[in-house]
Amino acid sequence: MAFTRQHLIFDADDTLWENNIYFEDAFDQFCSYLAHSSMTPVEIRAVLDEIEIVNAKIHGYGSRNFARNLAECYEHLAERDISERDREAVMEFAHAILERPIELLEGVEDTIAELSQRHDLTLFTKGDPEEQKLKIDRSGLAGFFEHAAIVREKNAPAYRQLARERGFCLEHAWMIGNSPKSDINPALAAGLSAVYVPHPRTWRLEHEAVPDEHPRLLRVERIGELTRFF
């Protein structure tokens, strides 16, 4: 089968490798340490969400910023006097995420290797630059990508800027990712096409409605299906 050469732009976290599961584990540890007498984990999570929404605009994303958010949440909800030891313990739940192995999602390595032989691949991710670069290096996938870009926020202007800088023809540029908020909807708004690859543990603050039908939107259940279309 002959394929027209495309610009395939891949999200990283929870599209190529596991990420949010480690943050969820850290949150579970946080709830156990907090040991609140009346609030459920769902209620605690709602408080943390509000803190993260505010702080993301100031500090961005990543495990270091998550550590700051957990500490702020603890200070807000703790039912006992807070010591520096408490703060350090809470933040360590998040800092430990940096030590977790990079676990590629099923089919990623073979799929990326095959697609790189007939298309131009770009890695487009947001978060702490140092942390994201470390993940990319540890993933073993860097050699398949012609370019990697790390930005503060993945919105429509960021996609337009990427397309301009890389000289992408929008007719042949596809964003591939799991996040409706950061991958799918802003890419479509910027004039790119998109492939939605849902992940069951996508971060709740990345949830948004995805169009039921869109002429530039493709849905697949797993990343290995991409080789059928590209």
C-alpha cells in the first residue's frame, strides 16, 4: 500500500508512555498520609484540582510542580499542626515520580519505528523542559523523531507556531494524542488534522468533549492501528 508522506506530530505522556498512573499513585499516598477524618479522596481531589488549575498558569506542569501542589493542598486540609517534615514527606510522593521507569504503551515502539520509515515524525509535549527531555531520552524513541518541541501549553497558537516553524503543510499534518484538551481540540482549531487515541487514565483536567464527527478527526483504540492509515 502506498502512503502519502505526512507530518505526524505525537504527544508523549499517556500517548507513547505511561505517565498519569504515577501521579495517581502519588495522590493515593497523599490521601493516606493526610488521613482526613471526613473528606473522601474524591473531595480531596476536587480541592487539589482547584489548586492545580491556578498553579498551572503560574508554574506549569510536571512532577516538581505537582509536589508544590500537594504541599499546598496539605497545608489547606491538614487537621493537625504542620511540620517541615510533613511538607517534605508530601512532596516526596511527587518527586518519586521522576524515578519511575518509562513504560512504553503497548505497540508503541514497533509502530513508531514503522511510521518513521515513511513519514516525518515530531514529538510535541508540554511540561517542565528538563523533566520532559529526560523522559524522551529514557524512552529510547528519540531517534525516530526528526524534531522534539516542549512548550508551556499546547493550545491553538502553539500548534500554529509549530506548523510555521517546521514548515508543515496543514493538509498533511496530524496531531496524535490522548488528551482532548491539549492534543485534539486545539490542533483541530489550528487547522491540523488529529488522531484521538484515548487512554483510560488520562488526567481529569485534560478531559473535554471531542467532536462526534469532524472531517479532520480520526479515532483509534490503540496506537498500533495507526499503521493502517499512515
